[in-house]
Amino acid sequence: MSPISLDYPQEWNAWLALPRPRRIHWRRGHRFWTSLIIAVPTLTALSLVGILIAEWRVHPPRGSFKSDVLAAAPFIVLGLFFSFSACTTLTQYRGLVREGELVIGRVVGVRAGCRRSRTVTYEFLDRSGRLITTSCQDQSRSFVEGMPLPVFYDFANPEKKQVAWCATPFEPFVALSSGKVEGAS
């Protein structure tokens, strides 16, 4: 297959020209929602632990305390597990956007899911010329079949370690002044 060539926003040319490690920033609107999604389960788990400690100090352990701990345990464990998983995923995405290879891929399919979610299937050519096809959630809900899509990937393992721009809350920072891209060599 020939290299994927499509018309795409000129801002992406500036992204392609940036040296690694790229300066990155949160995409518009993502910082608040990502922080909220991580903070709520964490604070819920920590609040439950605090309530259990306060109950334990005020009332010595009785038979009802054990049932309180068992009732709260799933919320504590799952809340902390969810927050840890989200932070791990964000760290991986941040690393790929900062240090990974950047190519412009193509959307080859879009599936609508429940609750307005959309799954985008896209393909891209890695540095060695292999065609990689994979899917991700389209957080922006703005991509349709045939559109170009920036993809950040790890050259050592592009099949498993890659993220499309529509699925990550990060993007490269390009400062434009007097028509020249700062940070690009």
C-alpha cells in the first residue's frame, strides 16, 4: 500500500516538524473532566476509609463494624483501582505523545455505540512500512470514515503501544509567532 496521503490541517505539519521530546499540553476541556473522573473515586474511597476509622475510634469493634467494612470494601478497592488504572493510562498516553513516533493515519470505519459513544477504526503505516489497523474511542465525536488522523506510537511495539489523537487528552504544543513555528528545527 502506498503511503497514506490526505489533506489535513496545517497545524499537524507543525506537529510533524517538532523534535522529541515534544512539549505537550492538555486539549481544550480535557483537564477538568479528567481530573474530575480521577478525583471522584479517589475521594470516595478515602472518605469511606476516614469514616470507618472514625467509627472504629468512637465505637470499639463490634459485630456491626465488620459488616460496615465489608459493605465499604468494594467501593474502596474499586475506586482506588479505577483511579490507578486511569493514571497509568494517562501516563502511557502522555509518554507516547511526548516521545513517540507521529504519523498521519486514516479513519477506515466508525461504529456508533450506546450513550453517544463512537469507536473509530483507523490504519497507519509505521516507520518500517507495516500497515497497522486498530480501534479506539473517539472522544471528540468529529471523525468520519476517510478522514486523516494523527497517531502517536512506540516504534518498538506499534501494534500495542499507540494512541490516536482522538483518544488522548494531550496534544503537542506549537507556539506560533510571526508565521514561524517555535520549537521545530
